[in-house]
Amino acid sequence: MIIRFLGTHNQASQDKRLISLLIDYILVVDAGNIVADLSFDEQRRIRAILLSHGHYDHIRDIPAYAFNNTVRTTSVYATPYTLEFLSSHLADGLIYPKFTEKYGYVDRQVLQFCPLEHYISQDIEGYRVTAVPVNHPLQAVGFEITSPKGKKVFYTGDTGPGLAAAWQHVSPDYLIIEVTLPNRLSEQAKASSHLCPDTLKQELLEFRKTKGYLPPTCLVHMSPEYEKEIIKEAAAVSRELRIPIRAMAEGDKLSI
Ligand SMILES: [Zn+2]
Ligand SMILES: [Zn+2]
């Protein structure tokens, strides 16, 4: 399984992109950046898109992607609550077409919405995918994704502290977890249901208690303004827990 990090931040700029992962060229996880850094040919290879929740930084590129790819149908997997946001706010038939229906000259469904249920694993393009609830608004979920060769990654999406229940349902070879703010803004992180390096450490300790091991860990969804601080503080957690913890950048690839 090769994971390409298309976007690893919660804010976008000239060199920072909103959160998106691309797995083996065909499976997208969160849609903050699935247009600007992929060629049209690369976009055409995408078969399915998973969305963790309805916050704008995770769904932004859905309409632009659909508009670029009207010659076939792409499946969008998310909880019913998240799918409803797309219909009511983005692909609503006003600011962009309702891509789940035929429109104008487009004689097919461009997007097919596929509802996911918590903890029920589904086959998606040959991958086993399980949506696991996490502590974040809009009924956010993380995804455990198992490759056809049996390699497992768990992507938390956005989450605040309190992953103990989630850990019982996953056993990843790699963890991709959000850390949005540095330790000095821990109160702000907690109030907005995000993690900082201190709370990351607590969640990893809880993971080890539950599962008896710790997976190598990748950090995403950093706030660009605080990234240097986050990386320094995460390095201390890495040394203390004796596992690799790597803050991912746009363009990075991970082979599992
Ligand atoms: Zn969010
Ligand atoms: Zn976010």
C-alpha cells in the first residue's frame, strides 16, 4: 500500500494544502486537496473517496473533482450525516450541480453516495474499510483501511482526546493521526476537539495499554503557523515512547 499525502494541514496557502490522502492511486481519504496537485489523468484513476466528516477542510474539493470527472461515476463513502452535507451545501443544485443525478448534458450519476455504518467493515475497491467514531463534531469518524495484502492503517481524521473506545476496534500497522496545535494551546485544542503533542502522548499510551504495542505514527492536519513547535514537541514524544513519529508534508509518500 502506497499512501501519497496530497495535503497535510488544516489551512491552505502557496505551499500548504488541506488534508487529503491518496492510496495506491485509486482511493482518496478526505477531499481537502484532490484537484490542484493531481493531473487530469491521475484524477481519472480515482475510484472511491472516503470522507471522515463534513467540515469544509475535508470536503472542499468534492464539487471541483466531480466537475472535472463527469464521464464516469465515482463512489463517495461517508456516514449518512456527512453525505447530507454534500447534498445540502456543496453539490446542492444551486452553486454546483447535484452530481448524484443526471443534469444538463451529463447523462449519468457523477457521484454515487454510499453510506457507511460505524464498525461495519465494507469492501471498497478491494480494501476492507471500517468507520470508527472519534471525538469531534459532526459525527466524525476515522477509518481503518486494510490493503488487499493485509496491511492496515488507521487514519483518525479530526479528533480530540478520548480515543480509548476507538482503539478497541482497530489494530493498525501504521497510525495516521491529527495533531493540530502545540502544547501551549492545549485548552484551545481541547475546546475545538483536536490534539496537541501532550494529548497525542496520552492517546498513544492508551493505545499501548489496550493493544500491547505501538505502531509507527504519522502526523497530519497541523496548523501551519504552529508546525515547527508541534514537530519539536512531537519529537520529544517520539523519544519518550520509542516509536517513530513523523510530521507529514505535502508530496510525502509512505509505503506500508
Ligand atoms: Zn473537523
Ligand atoms: Zn479539519
